[in-house]
Amino acid sequence: MDITTLRSVATVACLVLFLAIVAWAYARRNKSRFDEAAHLPFEQD
């Protein structure tokens, strides 16, 4: 395995990880939790 193959594998792995994070962030089941977290700075104690 040469360095070019290793770089290609690392690039593909990072792309897959990025797509997984994007899919998690836009999942409908997380919407309510993210909306709640977005309003936290505006709440009064």
C-alpha cells in the first residue's frame, strides 16, 4: 500500500463521516432538541 492509496482511503473515509454528520444534523427526530438548544441563549433565569 503506497501513500496515494492511503490518502485516497482517508479522503473517502472523511467524506463518509461528513455525510453521516450532515444526515444526523438534518434528521427529523433531532429537530425538537436542536430548536430547544437554539432558544437557550434567549431564556431569562
